[in-house]
Amino acid sequence: MSGEHVASVERTLEEERLWFEERVRECETNLFRFAYYLTGNAERAKDLVQEAFLRAFQYRHSFDSRYPFESWISAILLNIYRQHERRDRFLKFFSALWQNKDSEEENEEDFMEQLRCEGEGPETIALRRQVIRDVYKAIGDLPRKMKEVIVLCDIMGYSYEEASEVIGCPIGTVRSRLHRARRYVKKVLEAAYGDELLRLWG
Amino acid sequence: MQCHEVSQKISAFVDEELPPWEYREVARHLEICSRCRAEYRAFALIKVVAREIGKVTPKKIPERGVSLEHVMRVLRFRKTLWVIAILFGLLVGIFLILGWQRSLLDEQILNPNHLSAFSEDVLTRTQVRVETLELVTGEY
């Protein structure tokens, strides 16, 4: 891929565009998932992904081909997300007053509809769905820094090293943030299910 | 290794992101400590559940209703337009203030009571104008 990119820089704009489109197609779904789990909203995720692609194309020459394209564009997306979060802090406060909880619940319902749970009997399946919903909600309620790490490492399946590249912090920081995030989720689950959770999950 | 040390490393242990010697130490501790083992299981469960969540690829739907956030987000894309509108607003505001001040000045100039405040010797129109201006600006 590295040689390909270096060559592409010397090519015409049209060729560069094709190269970029190909890379985008490869990671579009993963990037959308990443944005969705950060925002918890498909519409916002779509906006974020589009903006990330635009910005990535704008700064395509700064892409270092030693690193994976997906990590690079994920880092761009994360930066845009952080900027939006900072700008929307004030807005969110009023938005919370303006809207009721319906739209959040609808988002959750949309997500749960697509979830396929396996298990023995309808009770187990229902319980698993409930646990997944609670974990999903707990992750959504996490502070931004912890959420970023748990989404990358646990949901997206990135390694600590990959996550540290995307977030732009040392591996040790990733490790401690992930630990705190999991501890928070654990507390939420313990409050809801007590010590029975593991037995119930099977 | 003590419980409090293991507790700090459990998360990395679940992800197998510990150096081999530390990994072995934690594993050995978990064999003998039921409390840490319970914590390890809870962390492992969270990871499993999170992976389940990660298997879902959300629908690329939306457009549902209107939210303040959405409206503002759409507007943000027209940032330039906003800047122009604000500048235009400021310009209109400045003109309005200047016009208002000018009208006040005219009122003062054309006010006969005001004119009588000056001596008859200097009561030519141009002089009155100048002196009224000075009066208004506080220089008289």
C-alpha cells in the first residue's frame, strides 16, 4: 500500500481520488460503526463519517503509509467527534430540556432490533438482550475519554497499541482508562443484577 | 502478588496485554483468590458482551423528527453565511446608531430654544451649527 500511495501522490488528481475512494470503501463500514458507538445515533454517525472523509481527502498528503489507513482516518474522526462534543456541550444541555427521552429510546430500540441473541430458551435470550442493553447504555453514559477507549478496544476489537495510535496517547493511558471504564460498567451491572449476573449469563 | 496489585492488572490480563511474567503472576494469584477471580470473570463478561454489541452493524437510516441539535448542526455547515449575516447586522446597527445620533443633532440645531442660548452677535447659521456641534460634543 505504501508504494501505491507514494506513486499516487505523483499522479493526477483523478487517480488520487480513485485511490482514496478505494481506501474509503474498505473501511467505511468499520468507521461508521465506530462513529455510531461513539455517538449512539446513526444520523450523527453519518455526519461524522462524511466529515472525516472530507477532511481526510483534504489532508491526504499527510497520511503516513507506514500506518494503516483505517487507524489514520479513525483518528481524524475521533478528533472531529471531540470538537463536536466540545461545541455541543452547551447545546446538549438545552437539547435535553427540549427533547424528551423518546428519541434516545428509539435509537436504543433500533439498535436492539438488529441484535441477534443465542441461548437456550426464550428466558435466557431475553436476559442476554437485557444485559447487552444495559452494557450498551452504561458505555453510552461513560465520560468521553473512557468511552473512546472502551469502544475502540472492546467493541471494535482494537489492540491497545492500535487504540493508542487512534487516540493519540500512550499505551499505559489506554490500559488505565479501559480499566476504569470496565469498572464503571461492572458497577452498573452489579447494581442491576447483583452477584447473580455470571450465573444468569451462563 | 497482592490483591490490590492484581486488581489493577485484571483488565489488561483479560486482554492478554500483560508482559509474560506479569501474566503468569496474575494467573497464579487468580487460582488462589476467589474475590479476584470473581472480578476477572466480571471483566471478561463485559468484554464478551461488548464484542456482542460490536457485531451489530447499525442501519444507515435516520431522519427522524427535528431536534435542536440537528438544526444547529445543519446550520453549522453554513458557518460562512452566519458570519456574513452577523457582519451585515453589525453594519446595519452602526448605520442605525449613526442615523439616530444625526437626527438628534438635527433636532438640536433646529430647536429655536436651543438657538436662543447663543448671543445675537454670533447668530448666523454657520456659526450656530459649529457651536451647537461643540456643545453636543462637550467642547463648548
